[in-house]
Amino acid sequence: MNSVGDRGGLWQRLWRWLRHWLERGVTALLLLLIQLYRWLLSPFIGGQCRFYPTCSRYAREAITLHGPWRGSVLAVKRIGRCHPLHPGGNDPVPPV
């Protein structure tokens, strides 16, 4: 009784399931890397951030809110703005 249409639906459900778990795994890996940075490197660098929230907190929040792909792009853009010629200040993560 299995038709081609039923198998197509099965592949779509399987792909959605796989994509969901892949996204969760990438999110967990990125958050782990951010946490390792905060534990291992941040104490040596010191409080140099000119933004609020700090770049690592911004990246964590962006990845949590927007997912690993868009959140990473937002975090990289934020880190790119972190230089002596930028005034800094309050820079929250954009809403979803």
C-alpha cells in the first residue's frame, strides 16, 4: 500500500528531523566555544569591550534567538564593529 507520495512524505519528515538535530548540534557547539572563550581567554584579555552587552554575550544571545546561522552572522558583524574608531555603546540583539 506504500505509494511514491507516501515515501516522499517520509523523506521530507526525515529531512526535517535531521535538519532540526543538526541545527541543535551546531548551536550547542557554538555556545560551547563561546563559553570556552569566556573561561579561558577572556580573563587574560580583560574588560576591553566598548559595547553593552559584551561581544560574547551578544553572540550567545544572537545564536540562541536567531539560530546558529543568522546568529553567527550577527555576531561576526558585531565583532567587526569592535575597533577603536567606533564609539560603542548599547547595541542589543535585534528582535526575531
